[in-house]
Amino acid sequence: MENATRPSSQPLRQPRSKAQLASVANISISRKVPCNKCPLGRIDGSRQFTKEELEFVQTFKSGELTIEAGTTILSEGSHSDHLYTVLSGWGFRHKLLENGRRQILNFALPGDLIGLQGSLNHEMGHSVEALSDMFLCVFERSRLWELYRNYPTLAYDITWLAAREERMLDEHLLSIGQRTAEQRAAYLILFMFARAELRQMTAKSSLNVPLTQRHLADALGLSLVHTNRVLNRLTRRNAIKWTNHTLSINRKQLVEIAGWEPDLDELRPYI
């Protein structure tokens, strides 16, 4: 894995409109993927829309964004007019302290909904950054209440996504609070791999991941040096093999080390 520089201390960025994002981050606003041909709908385990739901989502969607790696999509403390579904690419949610130290809360993969907190509470409690180049569907926050009023099944789907995110945070908190460093790393790698597997992003026991050791350290709550040592131990135990951005796993060995096996829901909604 490659190393990365820890983010320096800096004030949180001011919220940006779509036009501002496009001018600052070279983001093109387009509409290339119709909802009835959404690639997420072809993933096994995704809940399919009814005809009425599909018609609404097609009007709910206002466009698409192509985002470069390293772009801040949403900033902590900002007021977002939009929420997004990841069509492709990786992102991560994080909180940044005044001294520049960062805690990565979770990683965003295709099918994940981002910006929901800002949509409901009017202020983002965390930031979202593109880990790789990303392609996002854009939805208008102002129409979210129309969805809740008229499409209860879609409203349930959003509640499901929010509840699932809370369950993920529960596990991450357990890791940081009680699991050993080696167990934390094994758990996180298993968890990321299982999520990617549901999205058909893996090939046998391998996955292309745009992560550096810095990202992993900031997700595990460990120093970069400690993270490097833990990964080396997992490699020596033949639990993982990480070359450049290709991660190969020995699932049985990782499950044994982590003391945990993924138990993800089979039928997953997407918006």
C-alpha cells in the first residue's frame, strides 16, 4: 500500500453550490444514465422499483456529477441542497479536528446514499471526499419530503439505508473501543470486501481498492507506523496480500483473527 500525507490543519470549507463545485473541482453536470437503465438495478440483491417509483425517481433526479479523486463533495458544517447516490467509484466520510487529525467514519461504495444527514438536519455533521474518481446521481433535497409523503416504500428504503449506516458505525465503534489492532484491521478488511462483493466489484478473492495506509490508519484509529506493522503481521499470517491497489484475502483466516463474519442484508434498496 502507498503512503499519503496526513491532512494539515485548516478551517472547514464553505458550502458550495453545484455551479461552484463544477468551477472549482472540474465537475461536469450531465444526465447520461437514465433511471430505467441504472447499473445498480442489475446487481443481485437490489430491490427493484415499481413503475410508479421509477417514474418519480426519474423526476427526483436532477442530474449527474463526474468527480475527480480528492474532491470534497460535502463539507462538515455546510448546508447541502443536494444528496447523492454513488454510481461508481469510492469515497469516504470523515471528521477533521482543528489540529488536522482525521477520523474516517466509513467508506462510500456504489449504491450508497451520501448527504442524507445534511438533507434532514440542514447541516452536515461530517465531510465526504472522493477517494477515487466518482460518478454520482444528484437529487434535490427540497423534494425529499414529497418522497416521504407519496412513496412510503421509497421512504422506508431511505430509513433502511440510514439504519444500516448506524449498524456499521456500531461495529466500527466496537472495533476502536475493544478489538485489538490486528482484529480491527482484519474486521475492516473483511467488512470492505463483503460490501464490495455484494456490488460485484470483486474477482474471486481479490479487490481493487484505492486506499493508502494513511486512509486505513485514519479509519482504524491507529498511527501510520502501527498500521504498517499490523498489515505486515496479517501478511505473514497469509490472511491478506496487498500489492499496489489490489487486495487479496484469505477469508477463513481473517474471520478467525477478527472473531467476526460479515452478515449483510440480502435485499438492499438503492435510490
